[in-house]
Amino acid sequence: MKRRLSVTLVAVGVVTSAGASLVPGNAQAPTSARPDPIRIQPGDLLPGTDAGVLYSTGNTIHVGDRDIRTDLAGPLDVVDRAAHGYVVATRSPDRLWTVHRDGSATLLGRLPGSWADIEVSTDGTRVAVSWFRRGHTHVGIDRTTDGQRIHLARFAGDVDLDGYGKRRVLLSTWSPDRTFWYTPASQHRTVIARQKAFNVDVAHDRISFGVRDPNGVDGLCVRLARLTTPDQTTWRTCEQKPLAWSGRGGRVLTTDLRSDGLGPRTVQMRNVDGALLRIFSSGTFGDLRFAGKNAAMFSVQGARQAALVKCALEGGFAHCTLATGLRPASNLGPNHALGLSMPG
């Protein structure tokens, strides 16, 4: 377990931005107006506590202060927790596995390719995989204990797999724009919105939708809502898009709606009503997620070095520390540099 060091910002020169005050504990003082961006340079940060979230590097899964080493060919793509372990994907070859807490692995099956969508049910007992072939989207549902196929559905056109509740999957399409639940047991479809899902967190009851709007980027804006009340908008924006939700769904990490390619350079922490709390900037951000209401994890790289970084809002200040060791930056982004995967 890493030990968090408590030193002053003045001594180590960590997490500053133009015009920012220097305060103890690797922190930046808050402002009453739009907050100054917190510039994250991994090489300037000190080691902190363990990440406290699920992620992988190489062929090892990290859960809190526990490292589960596997015999699978890394790097692993961690999908989510299963009922008795963790669902992961390997790329060479394309396979889906459940990794148990002792590091052993159960093969669940072949993946139809690296572009397959994968979602684990909220109770961890099932995994859904979708793929597009010959004008149709196929959705297969397997048990996470042994990979036994439970259900196979086929939908006309290109359909996105966005989430998996306890017994039904969430799907969405463009043209026609719609988001709907599909229940395998009855093959029943329930449309919840005449808009396409943009980012979903089933476990924490949050969803965002793409809204066609001539004033938006490429004619698109975004609205946020609870999944259980999808018609009640908590925030609408034509500038930002959500990337991850906090554990209780009250906060969201966002970035510029135009951001694409290698990864965003700026990430914002907001309340779900759009109120801006913090702005984080760096060379490139990769995977990210919340590690509590007031803390976020970022796979990030600057000009020369990459790391997994934890930034926590404590007493009105933002404290950023290293959650992993430093690695050389990669022109393919920080996830590649670290061999890292972190489910959102």
C-alpha cells in the first residue's frame, strides 16, 4: 500500500495554475468565480494512497490495496465486477473471461472482434456482448460463472449496447433516435426516450441523451437525467458531454463536446445540474472515473510522463497525488503508456 505524503505545495511545486494561490497539501485554493484550471503534470506529483478503484495494468487487476496477478496475456480490459470475480477481455486473442479472486480465470467465450460492446449486469451474474454483422446488431447474453449462453437477440440496423440492469439491457439507436430497455425473458421492448443515449450509468441511475439542435456542435446538444425519470432533465448543454458519474450520481465528469481522437485535454467536475466545481487540464486524459463524491481518478500524461492520478477535493482545496508509478508518455495516449484499463 502506498503511503500518502503530506508536504507543502511550495516545497514541491505541485498542481498550480496561473494566478493560483499556493496552499499546503498539494492544493489549489478555490475561487468564487470560474475556477482556474488545475494543471496536472504527473512528474511533479508525489505518491499518495492506493487508487481505491478497480483497474488493471498489464495482466494484473488492482482492487484497493490488493493486486490479483493472472496468467492471461495482457494488457487486460477490465469490464466490471462479476458475482464471483471480475469480467475482463483480452485482445490477442479476443476472448472474454471471469477472473477469480485467486487469479484463476474462467473462459466465457470468444469475442466477435475488438469493437464489440460489453456490459455486465448490475448483480454481476450475466454479461451482454453486442456486435454488428450484415446489417444487424446481435446481442448475446451469457452467465459470468461459466459462459453459458442464455439468450441471443438480433436487431435491424446499428444498435448500441449502453447498459445492463438486473434482468434487462439498455439499447439505443440513431435515425430513428430512441433509447429502449430490452427484456430477454419476454423479448419485450420499452422505449424510454425518443433520443439516443449518450452516456449511461445504470447502477447509479444516471443517463444522458443526444439532442438534435441546430445550435449545437454538429447539430447536437446533450441533456442529463435520471434513468428512472428520463423525461426530467437535470441539465442541458451544447458545450459539454459527460464521461463518468459519481457513486451516488450527484456529480459528473465532463469534457468539451468537440473532444475526440486521442483523448481530452481538459476535464471538468460538475454537479449534475451543471454547476462547475473544478477544471483539470493536462496533455492528454485517458480512462477516468470517480473514487468517491469528491475524488476523481485520471489516466493522464504530460509531455514526457504518464500515470494514474487521484485528485480529491478536501476542505475546499484540490489535492492531486500519484496512484501508480510514472511511465514514459506514449503517442497512443496514457492508457497505452501504462497498459491500463479502468471501467467508468
